[in-house]
Amino acid sequence: LLTKGLHVVHYNSELYPNLSAAMAQRDGLAVLGILIKVFIPAFDVQSLLPKDLGRYYRYNGSLTTPPCYQSVIWTLFHERVQISKAQVRFRHRHTTGIADRMLLQDNYRTTQALNHRVVFASFSAGQTESFCVRK
């Protein structure tokens, strides 16, 4: 099985006029991080969300693509979801209010230093599987 990740980037449209304006603010963006195991052949968008949305990690971080703004509140769900290789090849999305199709971006950024960030867990973490990349 191949492990991938999906990032869904949001901004508060009540506070900021657009994504670009939100990126420059400390609390400008919220990102949902979903770990994916490539496996299931059918494609259902709801399958990209884990069943248990109550178990997650949260921390202040940055975008994973340039210019890597430090204005993201990350939420990384603990549970992995399974998708097929065909779903991994999915490369287009529609955005609300924008008729043009936009390419999804691959992320090849290496794991970054923690930089004294605190990672909060919505549950008692105890013994959990590590999500760190080992070198």
C-alpha cells in the first residue's frame, strides 16, 4: 500500500476578501490534512474524509508549497482513509466561484523542523503510530 496525503486549504471569507489576503495573516488559513492509503478502486469524494473526525492533531504551521506562508492552522486527522491509484491520479478540481479548472499540486517538500511548535491532540495520544518521515 502507498501512503499519500491530501491537504484541503480554507480561509475565512468573512474576515478576508480572498485567499491571497488571508495568506499574509497569522490566522489566515486553515488546512485539513488527511492521510490516505491507496487501495479502494471506487471514487467517492466523501471517502476522502475519515469516519472519525473527532480524532485529530492541530498545530500552527505553514503552507507546503511556495511561498510556504506561516499562516496555517493545520488539522491532521489521525485515521487514514483508503483510495485507489486512479484516485491518486486525480489532478483537477473545481473551486467555488471560479469556472476554470485548477491543477492540484504535488508536494515534494521535505519534513520541516518543529521550530518549538506545540502539536495538540484532540484525544489522549498515548502510544500512537508515528507519522514522521524517517531518514
